[in-house]
Amino acid sequence: MEINTQRTRQEKPSWFKSSVENIKRDKHLLLMFLPIFCYYIIFHYIPMGGAIIAFKHFRPGQGAYGGEWVGLKWFIQFFNSTFAPRIIRNTILISLYSIVFGFPVPILFAICVTEIKNSKFKRTVQTVSYMPHFISTVVLVGMITSFFTLGDSGIINNGIEKLIGKRIDFLLNPKWFRPLYVGSGIWQSFGFNSIIYIAAITGIDPSLYEAGKMDGISKFKEVIYITIPLIAPTIIILFILRLGSIMSVGFEKVFLMYNPSVYETADVISTYVYRKGIESNNYSYAGAVGLFNSIVNFIFVFVANYICKDNLDASLW
């Protein structure tokens, strides 16, 4: 009886055994995942400790945990500033325009691509659509500047002048900044973003389409009643993730595209943080604005996930 008791104590729990077996089985996949894991730990999770400077009067050389504790001083100063409403409005509007006009494009493109029967032409279309994604932000903004410039080298303005006899100053007019930013972003990313949707559509059971054809449904109804409902979980998850970055408009592209004449519609939180933190050396103030930005993003993800889970039965957690 004592021997059986000792043997039972020495035996490893079942969850431990299964975990070890899973690690041995998937060791190559885990090794591939290791660099990504290290990247997020080093560059995303460890720096979270530095967010404390948003509540301190930080000075270089004192460290993140040095300096005088000032509480919510920088947050109050930000919300009382004249720039807060403008940069929050611009950030949200640019993100909303990108979602409203840009999010459906990869889905529609993926549906169209999967309907192409000629495999050679299909691969060509996919390859061409992926190419803009690999253009650097600097080159992309250079292309925008070259195409939309007011000078004689502006291809777009040359065409507009022939049509209406008048050139438009796209780059210095505040009302054109958002269309240029959102439009160029859609063109650059729709092909690459469609990869996930194409994979989801490819995974749909072909017998469902065959049954639809036997029932005599049109191609449009086939997409509405078969394709979209079956890829809906993928769409919802990607939509929730997109909402998580609604307050995070890309710094590089805005910084390269904007100038003082378009600050009214172009100045966003990331560029404001750069000006206050790097150019003005007010690191605590910039840290407070950046922390506010992250909190709002988290709230958007949490609320969107709750709504989707409660109503659509699909969520991240």
C-alpha cells in the first residue's frame, strides 16, 4: 500500500505530460515562433514599465523611476490645451475613414480573385496586388508628392488641367490630406490584406457551392448566402483587431506628408507626441499623451470584442 502511494506521488500530472508531449511534437514551430515572442517581450512588454514617466516630472539621466511624482498633471494639461480636440478629432477621423472605405476592399477583392478560373491570370493579379505593400513609406510619399504636385511634373494635375482647365493644390490644401492619406493606404495594403480572406474562402467546402448551383442560385446570392457567412468569423476578428488601432494612425506617413499648412486636418496624436517629446524635450507630457492613446485603443478592443461575442458569437476571447 505504501509503495503504491509513493508511486502515485512521483507520477507527473496529466497536464504536465501532455504539455511536454506537445512541446516535443511542435518544437520546430515553437523555434520559429521564438524570435517573434522575444521581439514582443523586449520591445512591447518590457517598455511598459516606462509608462510611469507619464505621472512623473521626468528628466534624462534620472531614469524612468526617478523624478518628482506629479500625478495627473500632464493629462490635465493635455486636455486643457487647444491642440487636444484637433489631434483627437483628426486621429479618429483618419482611422474611421480608413476602416469605412478600406476595410471592405480586401474582402471584395478576395471574393473576386477566387472567382477567376484561369489560374495563371489569377496568380498574376494576386502578385501585382501584393507589390504595393512592399513599397517603403518614404517611396510611397515621394510618389504621392510627384503625382499630385502643383508643378508641371504632376501627372494628376496635368490631367485635371486638360479636363477642367484648372490645377488643384492637393499637397497644401487641408481638405485633400485625408483623401490622399486614406486612398494611398487602401491602394498599398488591400492586396496584401486579402491573403487571409483568400485563404478563408479557399477553405470553404466546395460541396456547398455545388449544392447552391443545383438549387439554381445566382453567383451574387452564392457570395451573399455562402461565402460571406462562412468567412464572417475571420472578418469579425480582423475588424476587432483593426478597431484596436483606431487611435494609432501611422506616424511615418503622416510626418512625411504633412506640413504647417495642413496641420488643421493632418496633425494626429503620434506627430503631436513627437513634437512635444522629441522637439520640445517634454518627455513626461508626451508619455501621458501616448498612454492616453493606448488606453483608448484598449477600450475600443474590449468593447468591440464584447459586442461581437454577445451578438455575433465570434470574438478574440
